[in-house]
Amino acid sequence: MEIKKFLWVAGLCCACHGVYAAPVEFASPDKKLVVTVTDDGGKPVYKVAYDGVVFVENSPLGLRTDLGDWTQGLSLADSAFKTKTVEVDYTLRTIKQSHVEKQATLAVCPFYKDGKKVWDAEFYVSAHDVAFRYRVYPQGDRLCTVVKEEATGFVFPEGTTTFLCPQSKPMGGFARTSPSYETSYKTDEAMGKNGWGEGYSFPCLFRTGDKGWVLISETGVDSRYCASRLLGGKGSLYAIGFPQEGEFNGNGTTAPGLMLPGETPWRTISVGATLAPITETTVAFDVVEPQYEPSRPYVYGRGTWSWIIGGDASMNYDEQKRYIDFAADMGYESVLVDAWWDSRVGYKRMEELARYAASKGVGLYLWYNSNGYWNDAPQGPRGRLDRTPVRRREMAWMRDAGIRGIKVDFIGSDKQETMRLYEDILCDANDYGLLVIFHGCTLPRGWERMYPNFVASEAVLASENMHFSQGSCDAEAFNATLHPFIRNTVGSMDFGGSTLNHYYNAKDEPRGSRRVTSDVFALATAVMFQSAVQHFAMTPGNLETAPGWAIDFMKKVPTTWDEVRFIDGYPGRYAVMARRHGDTWYVVGVNAQEETAELEVELPMFAAGETVACYEDDEKLQGRQTTRRVGKDGKVKLSIPKNGGVVLVGE
């Protein structure tokens, strides 16, 4: 489906002369999800209802630009309003569902001011998803504009509670690298707050009482606009906010520039009576298109990395070689060589290491510091990816050395200038056949489909925080019950977890951070956290110390998926979900509650009476591998202790 081909030029009508139009209404092809748009007293608003229940109340639309205030005094040209049903059909191996096929309604709502068309609100509506964007038009001979502010907002019904991640202030945190989407979620909070004063990072989850759930995010962000956040503090209204002035060391504007005619990114709304439509949504990818073709067939899969357990001391030639041997023993496809390799291994020996890895059937990912002028992170290599000529020389060296991909760290900004850097890195990397993972970064916004060599972004409190902090270890289960319903719903998440060590040190000695979750929990999150490339926090020593059943599972676990299903759960309490790889279903669950989660769940992916492999914990978090039989009614009883997990695998 090519959304951009679906554009109409609205004709003049009475609305152009200040007579406000009647509301227009359009629905998903199944007629259950309904959007209403009107020019309420000259102020554009929209509303979203599902199955007769309002999930987003009348909410503002509009833009303030250097060409005029297009948030009020506007008229909806209802006679030029049009809709069309389209088929959505694409294949993408790197997201939660490998083949997407559905119908959607496309609608265009033209708005005029003083007799001139200023923008269209373009809507995409499928079974549980709404996406909308602005198409902005030239005014006379003005063929570009600066969008100073958006009125775009989301008004939720009274009694709605929030599950949000506060945005941090700019140029704070480690080496002045924030914001990097690495703050702790607050669950079941009342509306009306504004995080730490800077709003919230996407995606944002809301519970509308016992009516259901709403997930708000955005997609299709590239170098033509900035990325956004959600600003609260105004009761039930949450509004789009542009980046903060101080981001990127103050370089670049907060207000995006736009060529005219031109489109803004899509803002997305996913709704459901349960969390199933939230967990399973693909809207972030449905409405975007590839920006270029892949330069080669890319290889995904499993891998290891030494830093998460061994820290900076592990960055030496011999230890990296040992991890390559470990990856080969596990049947893994790659090893991530982390920070300081340029000075502690060196370029020449890295070429040697890459040849050795290739002889073992293992590819290498190399860590890079993004920074030029925007933060103080000292880790090397530095100054290699911030400028095009240097970057392309570096990537040519990587191609010739046989490097598979890069992990680029410390890009703490959402400005349009930063979006251009992301895009430049991705485009250049594709030219040289390199996959790209981002860390210390923004949320990916449809990038798996837009940029074929994009793998994943961190944009979450990931495993490195457990290396640094016992508090993060203690919160591991709590966070794991959030990600399937929030962060990982809209984009691949490079978490780097599933350790089988008891402690976050190379000798697994009782010092430093201690893992409080079980081995079965580690197996469950290897499936629960979605990314086409997974660098697990395992160590060579695990081959001797970890249970054989855990090692055998981790040798076989896939990283690409054909289907995802929500089974049960509540953010911050427990999560049970299923993923399918080929013909094999994996059902996984984790629990963060004080009490054991005693559940009876329906598993329609298994046949009644079918025997499945089972990995489960007892109350002391001692794991074991057994088998379970699915009931004649298709149900299975699960018992998941706090910090424990469960895994069922079809045989």
C-alpha cells in the first residue's frame, strides 16, 4: 500500500467562506472503530470511539507556523471530504508479525482559512488503529514553512489512568547524553501530571477505566521533521510537544522546517477493550514505506557480548576471541564488540578478529560513539560517525573487514537535525552492507520498514542498568511486565538481557549487582522482548554452570517471528504472551507481583490435549523442564512465582 498516492485536491465549498461544516464521520472497514472530525467554532477537533465507547474525546488539531495560526478560525470543507478502502499487504521479517494483511479506511479532511486551503488531516483507520497526519499546502509563493507548534492533542475520558515514562531534561545524565528514553515508568497514575516537568516519551499507554486501553505514539519520522513527546499537566488533555531547546548541546532548532506541500509524521492511536490490540498492533509499520532498497540480504539472529557482565575490563583481544568461541558453541550468529575496541584491540587486530570470527561462522558488530559536538561521552571510537566523509571511510573499512553491523550510542535528542543524523547513518550503512543498532537514543518510529538495514533501538532502561544498579535488578520483573504492552509494541527493542549469571561480574562471584529473577524468567524474556538481532547477556562460563535445559533452550530460541498474540496480563504486574516462529508457538509469562500468579489461560494456538514442552519455576525459583498437556477445553493452568517465569513450546 502506498499511502502517499492517496491524495485529493479539495474543491471550494461554503466552508471556505466561514460557514462551519457539519461533522464528518468515517470508520474502519468493520465499522467498529469510528472517527469524527469537525470544525468546532473554527477549531478543528476529532474524536475516536470503538464499539460505541468513546476512547478519545473531542481533541484539538492544528498547526501554528510562520505562515499563520492554523489552529483556529478554520473551516472543514465537508463537501470535499473523501474516503477510500485500501488493502494493506506487506512482508517484513524484522517486526513482530512477518506478514501483514488487512483492510483500512483512508480519509482526507480538508481545512481552509480565509478561503485558502492550509492543510488536510489525513486519517488511516483499521480494525483497532487510527493514524493521522497533516498535509500542509503552499501559501502563494511560499513553498516552505517552519512549524512553531502543534495543537495536536489527545483528551481522555474522566477516570483514565496512565502508564507513562517521563522525558528527562536535556544535557543531563552520563556525560550529558540525555534525553535517551531511559527513565522509569509510573503505572496506574491519575491524569494531569507532566512527568518531571518535560512531559513523556512515546509510546504512552492509558487505561480508560474498565472500558479498555489506548496506546499513543508516532511513526514515519525522518529527516523532514522532528520527533515529538507528549506534554501533560492540563487535566485530561495530553498534547504533542517538540524537542527541548537544550538538546543536542543546543544545536539545531526545536521547530521543524517543512517543504510545501509536505506531510508531518503520523500520530497513532491503538484502542481495545483488552490489551490484545495494543500488544499486537502493527500500525507503526502499516502507514510508512521503505526509503531505499536493502543493498544485500541481511543476516539476523542471536549473539553474545562481553561488556554486560565483564564491563570495560573485558575489552581485549583474548576475551573477545573467547566470546566468539562461545557464540560458535551456542550456534549463534554474532558477537557485539563494545566500547574502547579502537584503543584496546586496534583496527589491525580487529581485522584479524573478524577473520577468526568468520572462520567460526560468526559475524561481528562494532560499537561506535555517535558524538561530535553534542555530548561528553569519552568512549571510543569517537568522531567517526558524525561527519559524512569520515563515516563513509570508516564504513568502507568495516565492509572490507567483514564487519556485519554497528551499534551507535549516545544520540540524546529528538530535533530535526538529529533525525537527519540517524537517517544519514542508516543510509550510508546500507551502502556498505551494514546493519545498525542504536543505543542511548530515541524511539524508532517505523524505521524497520523505512530503513531496511535498521535492526533495533534501545530507548528503554535496558540490561546495562542491571550491571550498574541493584535497584534495576530488583525492578527487572516489574519492567519486563511493561515492555510487551508499551515500549516493544511499536518498535524493536535492543535490551541485551537473558543472563544466566547470578551476579553481574565475569567470575559470577557474590559481589556487585545480583540477579533476583529465575533462569526460566531469562528464557521467557528471550522470547518476550522482540528484536531481530538479540545479543544475550550470557557468558562462556554458563556452559558449565547453567542448567542444561536452559542452555539447550537458548541455543534454539529464534529472534524473528511470524505472529504475536496477547494471552493475559496487566502492566507492572504480570504478562503472558505468545509468539510463533514458523510452525512453532512459544507461550511465555513473567510475574512481578508479591503473590504467585495463578492463572488459567486459553491457548488456541495449541490443539486440545496436545503435549507441550514446559519450563517452570517452583516457589523458590528453582526451574525445571517438564511437559504439560493442554486441556480438552484448550486451557492450561499456569503458576508463576514473583520474579519467576514460564515457557511453553509446541512440539
